[in-house]
Amino acid sequence: MNDELICIGCGAVLQDQDPKKSGYLPSSALTKARENEASDVYCQRCFRLRHYNEIMPVEQNNDDFLALLNSLSQQKALVVNVVDLFDFSNSLLSSLKRFVGDNDFILVGNKFDLFPKNTKQSKIKDWMRQEANRVGLYPKDIFLISAAKKLNLPELIDYLNQASKDRDVYFVGTTNVGKSTLINAIIDQMGDIQDLITTSRFPGTTLDKIEIPLDNGHYLVDTPGILSANQLASHLNVKDLDLISPKKPLKPATYQLLPGNTLFLGGLGRIDYLAGPSTSFTVYAARGLYLHRTKTANADAFYEKHVGELLVPPRGDENLPALSGQEFSPDTKSDLLFGGIGFVTVPAGCVVKAYTPDQIGLGIRRALI
């Protein structure tokens, strides 16, 4: 007889042997849970996260998630790749093509509510499709939603209702993109249990796959977020991650720059204006992120003196590589991308050098606004 109990918050098998491993529950609580099989049980980590916002790191293994992905090609499924619209290139699973087999997959761009209200959905979808096509991915459809605000969910739910009539629906993605929040919102919209799955900004909240049964006999399946060194979320502590994660629609902050000026985005991003006319650069980032303009000639010394104090994050306890830059010369109005932080709109005809830690999340696209 299989007497394993599963944490309904993170999907881990409950155990009372090792507090550092996933699914830990004190022996008395685990015994009580086994005696009352009908009760919904959370592991100690999920309980503390849900009720006290206290984070207990546990050992995680990407190999288990990769094995789960590999199994998808052997079954009939719809694969939903949830991506962070503010870290798209790093949250898009470019390796998905070899995992999905003949199955359809769709892209769901989360955090659409954070874009300014005049942003056209068609522009964002076109950009997402082009970027996906560029790495050999051809999504069946694209949706823009806000899991936290439950924005644009009816259209997605209608699509999933149709798709799940003859197959399970697997939600996949990197850590911190909002997969579990989205599934909770979908369950809530369907009139079921609220906030079943544990969610937070801390990467790796879902530790094993969680199957949510549907009335039609199929399942919505939440899978662990794959850890990626190419995401700032995997390098920052919780406090810093909370600071750079926008919570309200982004308000543009415009700076008039001359060649020889530098703009810092906390201690995580930097733009040197190398050549061009006096012009405006518009920053779209979390309101709590400190922005600072200075002369490029003084920028290195300013950074060394103030990083971790005025220029935060980082605060000094993160495992972050050094800032590294790349030069851009856009021939049309463009957005410089700082994955996980935001973006900066620059005009055509200027030459800039943009920096992030080891160029993580760095990129450029045609301006969306």
C-alpha cells in the first residue's frame, strides 16, 4: 500500500526525517495527517510561507524536472509555457521544442497589467512570436494575462477548457514567472478552492508536479519552475527581488542625457550614452528602484563607492557576477531590455553601452510604447 502523503502547496512528498529536504513535517503533525486522510496538508515550509511569509530554502534538483519534461513527448498534452513579460528571453524555454514532441504548446505572457495602459497587445504578441520563432519555437497561440490581477483570464480559460477535453494541460516555465499564481487564479475563476498552491516571489516554490483534477477526467498540472542562472531571480535574495519586482503599472521616468552621461538602475543596470544628440531616455522599472544620472567619466568610481548602499540592489550578500556591457546602435526607437528589472526606451540614432551582471537579461527590441 502506498501511504505517501503529498503537500498540496508545493507537491512534495511529506516526510519527517530531514528538515532540510522538501516536504518536511514534524512527526506528530505527519502522524495526525495520516490519521485524517481527508484533510488537506501543507508541509512546514509551505505553512510558514503562507502564514508568516517566512522562507525556508530546501534542496532542489533540476534533473527531476527535466525527466518530467522528457516524458511529455510520450503522452497527449497541451503545454503552456508561462513567461515573464519583463524577462521574456530568459523565461522562454527555448529547449521546449525537443520536449513537446507532436503536442501543441502556447505562450502565456504574465504581468501584462504592469505595462502602461496605452500599450498595444498586438505589439507585444508580435514581439513574443518573433522571439519564439527566432529560437525555433512556433506557439499555437499567445495570451497576455495578469495572474495576480486576474486580467484577461476568461479568454485563456475558454481555450484551456476546449483543449483539456482530450488531454492534460501542463504548465511549465522558469522560476518566478507566476505559474502557480496563474493556476490558482484559474481554479478560483472556475469556482473551486482559492489559493490551493503555495506561491511567492521566492524561486522554486513548487517542488514537484501538482495535479489538479478537472470535471472532464483530465488534469491541470503545475510543474516545478526550472532554475536558470540567466535570471536575476536566481541570484538575488528575497528582499532585493521584492524591490525590483514591479507591483503597480510602470510609470515612465524620463531623463535628458548628453553623450558622456551615465544612468544607473540601482546597482544592477547601467547605460553609458556614447554618441548622439541631447535626447530623452525613458525608464520603465519598479518605483522603488533607485535611478541615478552621473558623468560617465566618474561612473566607475561612483559605482565602487556606492554599490550596496545608494545603488541597491545588490546589498552585498548575493552571488552576483560583475557588471558587463554590450554596445547598441539602434536605427529605430528601441527598448533596451534589462531582464527582471524593466526596460529603457531610447531614440534612433544614438550609441549606448548597456550593462547588467554578466550581461544577464540584456537585450534590445523595437519600442513597444
